[in-house]
Amino acid sequence: MKVRLIVPRRADRGHRDHLWEFCKRYWSRERPDWTIVEGEHEEGPFNRSAAINRAAEGAWDVAVILDADTIIDIEPIEQAIAKAHETWQLVLPYSVRCLLSRTGTSRILEGWIGSWERFVTARQKPSDAYVYVSGCQVVPRGLWDAIGGFDERFESYGGEDDAFHAACIALTGHDAREDRLPGNAWHLWHQHSPDAKNIQARRLVRALADRYTECAWDRERMLALLAEPRTPDQALVSVLTCPGRDTLGQTIASLDEHLQGPIARKIICVDAEEADFDRFPGWETIPMGVPEGYVKATRTCWQHEMSSGQPWVLHVEDDVVLNQPLDLREMQATMEKHPDLAQLSLKRQPWHREELEVGDMLKWRPEGTYEERDGHLAHRAFWTSTFSLVRRSFLAANEWPTQAGSERRFGRQLFRQPGIYSGMVGTLDDPPRMTHIGKVRAGFGY
């Protein structure tokens, strides 16, 4: 049986390197027959998933995925390897996580002989840290291949272990937390990663991890999640609706007919406990709970969009149709070229009084409102939720208002920041690229 010790890490030429040198000597001494492979990820915030996946390349039967700052009692980890190989299940080879002090860690690195118990500052046990599955996971090759490794959309800090564990539950029906092997995981002291302080990144990884855990006991949904393409151009198409809407079917049909590009997932977020329409093929319906009204429903819908994991989100309301084919790749290329664009939308027919008076959605505003550049109109006049392509990271960095008039309020608060623009595809004289078909507003609470 080929055992590989996979250690995701990034060199710091300092304390963390010293920790790993100590741990590596320990494992090389205790189990010289194991292959030790360091997983590296050098660019940008540390991506632990990418580091693990790189280190997992090649032939092995059982992998021990272990942090570079952790020592596991040898007997339970050996038992875990045998159990994983026999059962095709994920195994957690510790029941207590012992956090070692800074002074104690220094003594240990200097060659301390004796028990480490005196240096423990805190113990996390399943009774008070049941959900903790990080630090060390033992996985058989068959299960690894079925899942496809770790999801590299977990950039920055945290979430990837929870997601992998949830995928293991869905594919095997076994929750590794229920039968942890008794033993200690000794965590050597070091300063916290600066990535842990990035609130925006933490929101993104937590949201995606929540999507995984919600699918943990639903094999079909998990398999669909695992099968989604994960390239940086992938988009989520999200339609917000509520019960009683006779325009939704036309909107969905129009998107299916005209929308092109790297679409990984399509969802319909319903402001209700259950949908009042039949399933649309290729679309996932998500009832969001007790009706909240437009303002809160938009906030909840944003959370579902952020949790989906696709780098791009096309947010659409339930009463518009496209007038012509539209390729999301072209819109993405525009936003990539102009990172100051927070959103890219489409021109519709005149609808409000001031628009009808001049016969155009845009031309009633003062001269100079719009700047024509590279096939789009850049402006800071308004935010539109009707049809809006945004980056997933934008959703994590901004909060939808909680008060009435939320769309107008959001635009005002966003454009108080210098150098941020909204965009409209095309030129000022272009005909409408979409049509608003709703007679009345959806739902309530605007």
C-alpha cells in the first residue's frame, strides 16, 4: 500500500519553515516508508486546495492530508490509513486538538524531551468543536478520484476541508466526525495567517462551504455541484421571482434561447417557501423561505449567488426578455478590460415617464452623464438590478440596503466611492437590447 503524506504549505523563510522542518523530521523518522510531498502555491493569497491537488498528482493508495504545523499521534494515524484503505471512507485520526503555547513550541523545536501536555493552552474536543475536520484527513484514492480533489475556488483562508468532508458524506453516506479515532492532534504555535483577516475573502469561502454542507446528505445535488466546470470564466445565471408571476416563463425561455457563454449553473430564487410553477429544464429552483419582500429577498438572493461559487453572476429579474443573442464572454471581456466597472447591463425600451417623454431609456439625463468607451457606456447615474453582470467578489464586498428604495439607495452608496462605474452595453444611440414585459412590480416591499 502506497501512503502519501500531503502537506500544503508556503515557505516563509521564518517560523513556519522551522515548524515544518521539525514535523518533516518527525514523520521521516517515524514512517520512512511514507512518501512526503509538499504542495506549494506561490502566487496571490495562499490557495490550500490548489497546493493539495498539486501534491496529490501521481500514484498512491491512501493520502494523509496534514497541515505543516501539526503532529498526530502515530497509532491512530496508522489505524486511520488501514481503515480508509479497507472502507473507502474518509477518516479523521484524532479526537482532541491540543493547541500548544508559543513558549512550549519553542521548547519543542529546541529538542524538548518529555510530554507536551504541560504546553497545552487549550483543547478542542468533538463535544465543543464537533464540526472541526481540518488539520488532518486520511482519504483513500478511490474516494479522492470520485470527488475530483479539493475545490480550488476556495481562495484565501478556510472552507475547503468542510467542503471536501461534505462531498465525502454525500458519496459514501458516512460522516467521519461520528467515529473519529481517539488520539491527539498537536498544533504547534504560530501567528495567524494574514489571509484570515480578509473579511471579503472569508465571506466568499464561507458561502461556498455552506453550499457544500447543504448538499452533504443529497448525493444527486452533490454530484451536480462536483460536475460543475471551475474555470475563471464560469458564470451563474440567477433569476429572482415571487409567486404569481406570469412573466417568468417568458424570461426563462428568452434566456435559454438567446444567452450564450460559459454558464455553469442556472437558478431561480423564489421569495416563498415553495414555488408555484413547474420545474424549468436546466434550471434549479430555490425557494428562499417565508416571503420577505423585494429588499430582503434581494439580499437573500445575493447570498445564494455568492454561495454558488462561479466567479461571474448574471442577476436577472423575472420580467425581461432579450431582443437578440447575447454572449456573456463579450461582457466579461469588457469588464476584465475595465476593472472599474462594477456591473454591465443592457438598454431596455423607455418605461418611466421621463423616458417616455424623450423616447429613450437613457437620453433624458443631462449631457455628459455617459462616457462612450470600448463598446459600452460608463456612468455613475444609477444601479440596475433588472439585468446585471457582476463579479462574485463584488457581492462579498457590498451589502444590499435594508430600507425601502433599496435599488436607488444602493447606487447612491456605491457611487460615493471614487472610480467605480456602472456600464451599459453598446452606444447611446443603440436600440434596446432587452424588453421589460412586466405590467406591475413583482412582490412587495420596494
